[in-house]
Amino acid sequence: MFGKKKPAQLSYDKDNETPAVKSSICTGEKTAGFIDNRTGKYHDVMLIKSEADLLEFKRMYGVDEVKTIY
């Protein structure tokens, strides 16, 4: 009853968005988000500080593969 609940899986527009990690060439900072396939614009969702963060992003959105962009 008072246990920790697992957050529900979030969704995204699978037909019009591609999951991606944007990595800065200069600083190495990484963010996870989605690329709009129609406009090519990237929308970030969360900061990636470790491999665990990337795995959490994949779990949250039910994603197996994530494209890396620079």
C-alpha cells in the first residue's frame, strides 16, 4: 500500500519523432530527447550524466535504440 510505485511509461509520437542523444563536441554534455522528423528540430527531455541516466530515458519511453547527434 505504501510501497514505491513504478512511474508509468511515457509516450512520444513514434511516427513523427526519433529518439536521440545530443552530445556537445566541446563540453561533452549530453541530453536525451527527440528529433522532429518533419522539421529536423531537436527537443531535449533530460540531461544525461551517466549510462544509468540513458538507460532510464530508454525505460521511460520504451526505446531500444537511440541515435546520437552532435
